[in-house]
Amino acid sequence: MATTVEEKKIKRDKLDESLRNLLEVYDAGMLDCWILINGADQGITRDYPAYRDAHRQLLHDYLARFVVHGGVNAAQ
């Protein structure tokens, strides 16, 4: 989705707010965290301990930036 938006030069302000928010997560390099926290199925849930051990700081940063503070602009 993110590459389609870029390839077609779609203006982000024309997108639905939820898509803009998802693009912010993608741009921040935290899409894996979003999937793990917000959209995990049983298979992803089984992978969580190994992912957490390898990416603890990234998960912390995701939670602080997007969950607690509400997005990219709020954390800056």
C-alpha cells in the first residue's frame, strides 16, 4: 500500500485518516510492531517472544511514539 501511494503520487491528505496513520508507522520503520501489537494472528503471536527479544527497543519506541503519544507529530 505504501509503495502504491508513492508510485501513483497520491497526496496523503487525500487518504483516509487511518491510512495516513498507517503510512506514518511505515515511514517510521515500525510496521512490524504495528502488525504484532494491532493485527497479530496465532502464528504471529507465537513469534512474539523471539521478536520481542530481538527488537525490544523498537517495540518500546513504537509504544511510546504511536500508542502513548498518539503519532509521529505528537512525539516530536
